[in-house]
Amino acid sequence: MAREIQSITTNANVNEAIFFNGSSIKTVPSSENSRGNRANYIIIEESRLVPRNILESIIKPFLETRTPPFRLKPEYANDDSLREEGIISQITSSWFKSEYWYTYVKSTIKRMLAGDETANFLALDYLISIRHNIKTPQMIKNEMEDMDDVTVQMEYLNIPSGQSGKSYYTLSMFNRSLKKAFYPQRMDTFNEKKNPYEIKRVDAEIRIISIDIATRANKANDNTIISCARLIPMLGKGYLRQLVYMESHKGKNTIFQAKRIKEIFFDFEANYIVLDLQNAGIGVFDSLSQLTQSEERGVEFPPMTVVDNINVDEKLRQELRDRTLGINPLEVIFPILASQSLNSSIAVTFRNSLQKKMWNFLLSENDIEEFLIKHYKDFMTNENDSFRGFYLNPYLNTSLLIAECINLDMILLGGAIKLVEKVGNYKDRFSSVSYLNYVASFFDKDLLKETDNQSDEDAFLAVTQIF
């Protein structure tokens, strides 16, 4: 094959191999810039990541039939048996059934089963990597250890994931448009005057962190999840929620968790904490209510207690104030003591806010790498990949959150909604974010009241046009 290659060009603008017989192999990006190319055989790598409009309006029109010179001779010109079909091969990892790529999978399989010889489908799972000594069984086992079932199905078993008919949330409800994530400080940034990963606050913005608590490391689907969201005011609509960070912990004690919550609270410059009080949650509250020493940072974090807010039950508020151990605590904690009826209300409120497009989520980990390479110089330079994991973490956790949500089945119990996770699936990220959303709805009401109470003059000025 090497003897047949006339030249190979690889640079920032062209990647192409030209053969002596006039054939060529060329690589082009899946973008508007590729218009006008022509090919007899198109291979689309990781095709599920290619936008549908690019695939159908730009890449597919590349295809044309090959006409070798002998076909131009009169004796062969009208022989249809010699006609060559253009070929498109799509290579992709598995993904959610609700995305457009799955329609191509189904149509290809149907054509193949109907006897269409131009249609072929092949699916390979993790066993092929073991067969060819790319990975060992132990490596696969280690990689899958902390993954949820949805990720394992898609990444290792090559099984597309999709919500059932009972699902309360659908993939289309989750608007993934945010590029920039927030990050807490790392140990190597503690000496800097401010967090280098901060996000500049806008006027009247509210910041909330929300925690679903767990302490048992041996429980497969029980993790502590810490979520950070920005609430951006939109007059007449409420607050736009932007989920900019998530992290998870397994098997950590209440003292560690309270310290980590305070670190993130001050790094994020948050206004409030939403705290799950069930089970170990009350122990975390007790730790939060004390003065906390941080030897690594060389600072003391002040005690915290329950907010003075009409949306918190008076009896519960008094109980938590009595449990508070520190002096002059910050009144920042919204407690969540979930019941069946409250869980139902939280689920409904979250669904309503998703349907109203009041949530923005981070892009997927597959779509964000170019942005991270451009904005963080250490993203690709760390030898053990720890920095790379640090930067990708909030995007990956967002994907896991969405997978949790769309795999929750709805059942009705006594007129209330109950969301049930499938066997082996998680619900911790959903709980953390839905609790946060429930508290955000309190601020929505306050903002809408401010809008409704504007004076006649304000209302007139709001609609006055300038010519």
C-alpha cells in the first residue's frame, strides 16, 4: 500500500493522502467549512456528536458514485450491474435513544433485515477490547466499579439508554448550554488572594449550594452530592437556574462533609445552603453549627444555622436553633426534612421549572474538551491525569444527573407522586438538585411579587418605546 501513495500532507489546514492512481483519502471537520467536498466513501467518526443539520445538509451531499474511465466506453456505459454505490459508514459510541443518532441505527437495522445488501450494522462491547489485549478483565472491572448502570450500559455494553413510558423527566427537558463551570480551590491555589476559578456575580444574583447526605460507603447507590447553582433574576419570570458545579463523596463522616460544605460555600461565595436532614443529615447540621478549623487553608469557618424564613416550619426552625452550637452563626441553612407529600411537591416543582426552560446545565464531557484545552493550560499537561479529571468532573456529574432523572419511573401513591429508580440506579444527584430547585421557587415568588408591585409609572416606562 505504501508503494501506491504518491504524497501525504498533514498540517493545520490539510490532512490528505494522494495515491498514484488518482484516489485520495482526506480528513475534514464536521462543520460549515467543509462544504463543497466530494467523496465516494464517507466515514463519520463518533457520528452521534455531529449535529444533525451538519450531517444532513453538508456531509451527506459529499457522496457521489464513482465512475472509472472504462465506464465511459460505449460497451459499458449502459451496464447497470457495473454501477458503484456511494458508501457512508458511521462509527459511534452508544448514547441516549432520544437523540437523533438512534433513528439512523433503527433504520439501518430494518433495511438490513429486509434484505437490503447496502445496509450493514455491527455492535461491539467491552469484550472485544479484552479479546485483542487492549484491556484486561481487571482493568474493565476497576473502571466500572463506581459507575452507574446507565453509563456501564452505554460505554461498555453498547446498549442505548432511554426512558421508559413511566419516566417523569425526559432528556429534551435538560438544556445543556453552559460552557464555563465553577471549581472550588485546589490545594495549590490556597495561597492566592481569591479563588482563580470564580465566576463573576451579576446584579441581584443568588447563589445556593445543595447537599444530599450519605455516610455509608458500602451502600451502592448512596453518595453525598454537593451541587452549586447560580440564580439569575429575570423580571416577570423568576430566577434562571444555572447548575455550574457538582461533586460526590462516598463513605465520608459528618465532620469531613461539614468542612467540605463550608469550603465550597465560601469558594462559591454562596448565599444559602440547602441541607437534607434525613439520617446523617442532622449530624452534618450539628457540625456545620460549630466553628470549623481548616489547617490546610489556615482559616476558621464560622458556625452556621437555619435561616429566618417563613418557608421553614417554625417548630423545625426552633429545634435547629436550639441545636446550634456556635456563637453568632450565619443564618444560611434551608433544611429539607422530606416526607412523601413534600417529595411529591419537590418532584413536580422541578419538572415545572424544567418545562419552563428555567434551568441551564453544563455541556457534556465529550463536547467541552476544546473549551477546557483553550482556557486551562494544565488540562492536558498533568502526568497522572488528576487535573484533567478535576476539570471534567462537573460536566461528567451533570451527565450522571440527567441519566438519573430520565431513569426515574413515576408511580402514584394516595394522590402523590413517587419517583422510583430502576434497580442499581442512583437518585442522589436528582435529590440534591431538586431540593435546590424547590428552595429557588421561594425566591421566584418573592421576585414575581416585586414585579407585580411596580408602580404605574414603572410599568409605563417598562413598555415605552424610544424612536
